[in-house]
Amino acid sequence: MPNANEDNPSALSQVQRRAVSELLRVAPVADELGRRFQEAGFRLALVGGSVRDALLGRLGNDLDFTTDARPEDVLKIVRPWADSVWDVGIAFGTVGAQKNARVGDVVRNFQIEVTTYRSEAYDRTSRKPEVSYGDSIDEDLVRRDFTVNAMALALPEQEFIDPHGGLDDLAAGVLRTPGTPEDSFSDDPLRMLRAARFSAQLDFEVAPEVVAAMKAMSDRIEIVSAERVQGELNKLILSANPRRGLGLLVDTGLADRVLPELPALRLESDEHHRHKDVYEHSLIVLEQAIALEQDGPDLVLRLAALLHDIGKPRTRRFESDGRVSFHHHEVVGAKMTKKRLTALKYSNDMVKDVSRLVELHLRFHGYGDGEWTDSAVRRYVRDAGPLLDRLHKLTRSDCTTRNKRKANALSRTYDGLEERIAQLQEQEELDAIRPDLDGNEIMRVLDVGPGPVIGKAYAFLLEMRLENGPMEHDAAVAALKEWWAAQA
């Protein structure tokens, strides 16, 4: 990437050509919109992540613009042109729009946001930014989080604007703030998490002065809402290199505030009580789980991989023979996972799925101790339910031993379990394990109406199904009657 500045106009023109070339790829959307704002007497510029990504050659369908027009004027300009418009962010100066446009031989769906020049800041107790509108793009850019996001391309003139050296930082792969990091993080403490997130997404270094400010101001993150924190954590964890961002959160003390279970994994060890570095192990498991993904990033799997051992610090015991044990850490960890994810405002389904995977991640390790019965395999599948594929990936990822013989043996053992599951699924439809009689049949056989007894009878038949596999209808009826007689 060329290094452009005021003393190097030829390099600047190269950057302009590259940015313009990338913009032509999304024409006529950007140019059309720029002309509409110009005709209405306003200025418009592509800004922030869109310019950054254009310069990196990875501009997608999401386009961010900034303007001196106030939101009500933006609506007047955009509504006749866009396919749809929404104003849910108008209180913060943002108007959203969708525009379908032909690019070459393909019709693409562009998601557009136009935001009025603004500045925003937090007071010491507020969880929401105070928004005020500005009149110049320079004023707008200085309030951006990082210099690589503080570049703009004025439209339709196609003038490159970079008052804070974002292009140099982009070329160097470094994250700096336009002003002092202390002022930036005081304005919006979430930017500290964004530093870790962009570091992971872009594989960039964070400037030393920015890291120092993150350490000094980590307590400020506590005024940010759980929903905003969760959003940044998700983007970080779903990035290509989450280890880099997570490590920065831990090293700066931010993780102590937003995900304290992670730094707590750094258990001390000594020469008499050797055990795995649980923190490092968890990061390796996360990386190995990512390598097993087949249909793109999987937030449920990644969270489960990261958190699967968080119960270990609370369950660690030093045994008399010098070993270290973590009995029932999966049960404790599942409860801790549920509590943390609930506090971070994750959905009920997400909390349930991730905590369930944490609870089940050790189940396989009893398999190699002796051949599992068909009943045990059925229970494994039943307990995993729709999470079975993720449980396969998590279990395989949890093998981080450097002993190749042991690793290969574990892999072969799990191959055997998956083969058993596949065979039984083909024979018995394990994915939908149910008793051989449904509720209506139970009531008919027992000659009773709805009530608690039906649930007990259903549970008995389910246990029979898990233990013995499918039963003939008459055999299931006979077993139910025998059970019923024993209840008298």
C-alpha cells in the first residue's frame, strides 16, 4: 500500500486511484447519492470503515456516509431514491437505506447509512452518548475511534481526506486514535473494546500509548451497557484471529470487567503441582474449534470453546499424590457460563446452548474407558440433541495434548463413537428419540385422563427406549401395564 502524505502527492494520487477504482465497483450507488446531496446543496463523503475497507480491497455491500445535512434533510434526499428507508437511528443522526443496483451483470443489495457530522461524549455516569451535530468533516473525523477509520472520500468530487494520518497507520498495520487515547476513551469507553476487536479483525498492532490508556482507564468500561459490550465481544470472537483481541482484553484488565472468568483461567502452577495452563489451553481449543467450522463462524461453538473450562478455578484441588483435580468442573462451568452470558444480555437460546455444551464437553472421556453400550450412545445423542454436531467439534477441539500418540488415540476413539452414532441413527432415528407410545396412547392403555401420572409414564417409557432401543407396540403396552400395576 502506498504511503501518502502532503509531501508525497504522487503517492496520494495512487491512493485516490485505488479508492476510486474500488468505488467504481459499487457505482452507480455512491456517485448517484453524492450527486443528489450536491444538487440539494449539501456535502457527502464515504467515511470510516467503508474507506478503510476500500483501501484494503475488501469493500462489501455496507456503505457508511457522512454529511453536513441534518437528518430531516437526509430523509428528504434519500426517500425518493432508495428502495426502502428507516430512521430508527435518527436520534443519533443516522438514516438507514437500502438500494438495489446493478454492478456489472449482478444486482446487489446495498445497505447504506448516512450520518450527520457529529461529536459525542459521555459524562461520568451516563450509559448513552450525548450527540451534537457539527458543520465540518474535519470536526467529524476527529471524533472517530481510530485513525484508520478517520479517512473519507468526498463525493462526487472523489477527494481523499485524511487529516490524521490514517493511511500511514493502515499501511503500518497499527491502531492509533485521532486525538489522545485518553480523550477518545473518555468520550466513549466502548472504544477500548473496539481496539481489541479491530486488532483481531484486521490483525493490527495497537499503539503503545493506546494500550497504556486502556490499562489506566479499564474501569470506565463499566458505564457502557451490557448490550453494547456484548456486540463488541461477538465481533471479536467471530473475527479471524480472536486470540489477539482476547489477549489484549486480558492484558489490559478490560476482561476483568467484562469477562472475568477468562483471566481467572490463568491458574498459578509450581514444580510440585504441574498441570496445563488452562488459559492457554482454552485459547488453543478456541482456535481448533474455528479450524473445524464448515459453514462460517459459529458463535455458539466459539463461546463454548472459550468458556468450556471456566469451572476449573473453583473446583481445583491438590490431591495427596501430587495430582491436580477439577472434579465436576463441567457442571460448575455450565452454571457460571449461564450467569455470565445472562449478565451480558445474550438471548435465552444462546445461553441455553452454550451452557449445555460446556456441561457436556467431558461426557466423551468416559467412552475410552470401556465400550459404551448402545444405551449409553443413545443417551449421549439424546442429551446433546440439536447440539450434537457442535459437541463433536468441541470434544475434538478439547484435545490439546502434545503427545502425538495420545492425541491420535483420542481421535480414533472419537471416530469410533461417531461411527456408532451413525449406525444407531440409521437403525433407530436417534435424532428424534421418543417413547414407543405417545401421551394419547398412554391415557388409553391406562384408562386415565391428563395429569401428572402421564408424565411419569412417559418418562418410564423413554427410559425403556433409551435402555433397550425401539420396542414393538405390544411389548411397549405390556411394559406400561406392568409399570402401572407396580404403582398401585
